[in-house]
Amino acid sequence: MDSCIIHLDYNGEDMNVKSNSVFKQLTPGIILGLAVLVGLMILGGANKVSAQFLQFHWAYFFYAILLSILNYLFRFLKRHYCLNRGGAGNFTLSNSFHLFLASFPLSVTSMKVGESFKGIWLNRISGIPVEKAVSIFLVDHLSDGLSVFLLTVFGTIAFPSLWPAFLTVLVLFLLAVAFIQIRPVVQNFLNVTEKLPLLSRLVPVARSCMDHNPDLFRFGPLFLSSFLGLASWVADGAALFMILIGLGYPATWALVGTSILVFAFSMLMGIISAFPGGVGVMEVAMAALLTLFLGFIPEVAAAATILFRVATFWVGFLIGLLILYTTGKSFGVQNNEGRIIES
């Protein structure tokens, strides 16, 4: 999240500017993502995982993709809402959708790199200052985190005995939203916590984001963006549910709860990790949880994780990569036009 306080310029006039082709930035994440999928095949037993693919009812893979598209729709609505409330009022719906799709491949880059490029592209299209644009994208990520945190409440469907813990999560979410509304208290809290070793880098980012976009932290916008985020992640949880049905599991409420809980926890691990897009962390967490909850059958857990990530992540990545490659010049991302000032 360091990009919220990075000074950005794409004219190349600063001595610290490093030219970065956006396509070059994608390579490490793609290699990592492929290595993780291959690793899951090996850990689950390549022959056994392959047998799961052969027995899989592939119509449910198509359903998972449709649910992933629904996820993208809700995420786009949230992103467009945040951009308009954040000051990009002249940003048309078509341009917003174009930028949203073209940004998919950046999910395999670090947040610092990805949000910086998106900030530059948004500046080129709408004229909004780059640092403000970057902060809007980071606020969008913050609402994602709150949404995923809240999504764990749905785990009570599968584990009713844990309802006190999930009720605590819900209460903490509401308290956090209410707490953010009291600016003097928040500022005092940030002044105290920025001295702590673990928070010394995150607090300035949070302070900068709140200063650049105070309107997005009001109760109404924050609640609406979190609700849209929740709806989007429920769709992805339902996609995991479809994958498990395709692997032969009966459609029960317990499986619904398990799917959503596994997805939410894995997603949360990916968000708080330092890995680009949570690649690697999310897959390992999901495979481990599925192994635990589905009766210790590693090949099923590995197959489900691979199918889910392909349907909900890599299909969208390829679509975005095609759009980025064919229309990239409209964002100034080819011929090393994107430049990031290293902090």
C-alpha cells in the first residue's frame, strides 16, 4: 500500500524515475501463478488430480465463470462509484469500464506498481491528479478488505456452533465503520499507532488516503462500497460452490457455508499477504482448508483450487491482457510510457 504516498510522474523529468513497461511487470506474477498451479498438481498427486479433472462435470465450470462475471460486475460498479465520489465526475461509464477491464492483468503485480499504473492511466483519461487517483484505488481495496472480513459471517451456515465468533466479526465491522466517521478520534488514533513498529508504514498510507478522499470515508459511501464488495465476493464464493458440485459433492447448505467460509478466509489471507494479488497464498490457504473440511482428500482439494482460480482469476486475467494489448496505447502504457518514481 506504499503507493498512496509515492510521488508519481510520467514525463520523465525526475532523476529518480525508472521506466517500466507494464507488460514486463506482469512476468514475475505470471510465473509465480503457473508455478503455484503446478505445485498443487504435484502435492495432490498429478495422476489423482488429473483423474478428478476427467470426472469433473464441466458445465459447472461454465457456471463458475458466469458467477465470476457477476463478481466483476459488482466490482466495476463499486470502482465506478468510488471514482465518481472521489473526484472523477467527468469519467464516462465506457471509459471507466475500459479501464476496469484493462486493469485486470495488474492483479499479478505488487499493489505499489499496479495502483501506480492505474493512477497514471486514470490521469491520462480524466485529468484527475495521479496521487489522488492512486488513493481512490486504495480506498477501493480497503472496502474490499472490509467486505471479505464481513463475508466470514456467512460461515455460520456451515458451522452454527461458531456463531458467537462470527457475530463478533459483524460487530467489529460495524464498529470500524462507525469509528471512521469520527475524524478527530481517528486522527488521534493514527498519531498514536504510527509510532508502533508494525504500523509505522501503514498509518501514513491510511492518513494520506483519508486526506485525499474524505468523502469516501463517510458512512453512506463506505457502507455502499462495502455492500457492493460483499455482493461481488459472495458471487465468487458461489463459484467455489459450483466447482465443488462439479466434483461430485451434493448441493447442501453446509456446502454453501463451507464454500463461502473457505473462499473468504483464503481471500483475506491473500489480501494481507505481501504477494501480488495474493497469488500463492490464496491457493495454499484454500487447498489446505478444503483438505481439512472435505475429509482429507488432497487431490480433490487441489483440483477444486485449480479449477476455481482458473475460472475466477486467470480467465479474467487473459481477457484483461487482450484488452490491454490491443488498446493499451489509449492509456499510454506501450513503449515504456508508464513511469513510476521509486520511493
